[in-house]
Amino acid sequence: MWAMISDLLQRLEPYLQFPDIIRHIVDITVVAFVLYQLLLLIRKTRAEQVLKGVVFLFFIYFVTKGLRLNTIAWILENTINFGITAVVIVFHPEIRRALEQIGRGRFFERSLLLGDDKDRDTQSIVNGIADAVANMSKTRTGALIVVEKQTGINEIIETGVKIDARLTRELLENIFVPNTPLHDGAVVIRGDRIAAAGCFLPLTENPNLSKQLGTRHRAALGITESSDALAIIVSEETGVISMAQNGKLTRYLDMDGLKSVLRSIYYKNANDNGPFSFIKRRSKND
């Protein structure tokens, strides 16, 4: 196969000749864009501090090389060589997030809904989630709801009890009734169905998070740091509605704001019938 690719590139080489100036401009532009995106990716994360440390080590290394401080330069050189593996391990969440963002490009996008009446289904789901959250907020019933988007979170679903039931307000509220078997944990919503309940989520490792936030909020941030999922939290103590997305927490959310976010998720690909859709098409007779 590689021989075929090599032969194809050789055949196309005469047609891919560019002036040197254009080649250099394209080369520098691509590298600058990639570096800029990487900096945006690690901004305000632990990796940002690690990167600063790595840059500082490289700076000291070149200074010691210039001053011919051979012993220090030798130590730093070996530290850097062995540190490459450590950096890959430390940057693992950021690397995975970057690859996920590439995989979530427009070519790979999948529709959350593929029913024949997508507008009606979408509005029903948005209202179902919002109404359940509003009712639980009034009664101060603690809740943690995760809406799966492009990144699959099967590993999270496996930690809970699989339900695979059509999403309704009544079912959502019933799951979080205190002292019931499934109330302690997260509910995962996949498309127009409740995939599982009682799921365990990874806790955020953000050291700057307020101590006033409990386990639900930390778990919500944790799942949104490792995936593109949306997490909705209802505080058991205050009834305050919060939302976590892309590792950021928004508190004191009202119904209009919540519905707006949910609509943006479900309507985004409502008209996309691409091959990566995972909700089965329903017939008009259903």
C-alpha cells in the first residue's frame, strides 16, 4: 500500500511545484497556526505551567551551553531527553482533547436526532430536560445530568445502570428522587434517550476551584474537561442550577439560558443525515 502511495506522489510531483517564496509562506503559516491552537488548548490548564517550566529549562540549557558550563549542560541535556516521555504523560489529557477536537470537525459531525420530525422531537427533549431541572430546583432535589455530544462516553455509561429509555420529564425527575437506588450519580442522555443512571464521573483536578462547590460540581467539570459533553447540576442545598461545558462552570442559570444552550446542541446538526448519526431513524408511523 505504501508503494502505491509513493508511486502516486511521484506522479503528482510535477503538478505540485510551487515557487520557493509561496512554499515558505505556507510552511510558516501552518506552523504558526498549529502553535497558536496548541497555546489556546492549554491556556489556563496545568499544562500551561508545565510548558513554562519546559521553556525555562531549554533557556537555561542554551545559556549554560554558551557559557561552557559543561556539567550543568550535561545534566540539563539528559533531563530534557528523559523528560520528553514525562511531558507526553503529563500532557496526555490535552493531547487527547486536541485529537478529539480534530475528530469533531465538520466532516465527522453526527446528528443527535434523526427522526422524521426533528423540530418536534428536539423541542420535546429540550422542554423535557428544562422542565425536570426547573422542578428539581424548586424542590431542591440534587441532580447531575450529562448530555453526550460528539465525543462518545461509553466508559462513563458502563459505570452506571443502563436504562436506554425515551427521555421524559417524569422519568428524569423520578431517577433523582432521594433515597432511591439510582439517585446518587449522574444520568447520561444520548440523543433522545436516557442511556444510563447512577454513573460515576471523573472529578476535576482544577486546584483553583472554590471550596464551596461540592462533588456534583467537581464531577460535572471533570467530565467536561475530558469530553465535549454538557453537564447540568442542581444543587441539593440551594436549588441553584449550574452548567459545565468545556471545563468551565456557569452558575445561577435560568430557564431561558438553559433552553438556549440545549437548543444550540440539538438543533446544530438537526438537518445532518450523515453516516455518523447514532440515533436510528424512526418511521412516520411510530
